[in-house]
Amino acid sequence: MEEGLASRLGVSQETVREQLLKLHPPLFVAWCKGKDKSGMGWKFNENTGLYHPVS
């Protein structure tokens, strides 16, 4: 869920959505890694509509 990821990254849901649309998938993963307190990357699965962790 976007709200859960936004909360984890310390940004708004709108920011997550903006970055997802603006960045290519590998760059979105890197952006998430920079924001996530555990350094975890995240990717969006279009089939499920969910975000999944990427190590």
C-alpha cells in the first residue's frame, strides 16, 4: 500500500506516486533505498498494485 510505504520512507503518498511515475524502476528502487531507514529498496508490481522490497 502506498500509505504504508510513504510512512516508512517519511514522505507523503503524493511524493511516492510522483517519484514512481517520474523515475525508471531501478532509479525508484535507489530513491527508496535512500529514504528507507533500513536501506531497503522497493519496487511497484503493476499486476498486484503492491510495493515489494528489493534487497
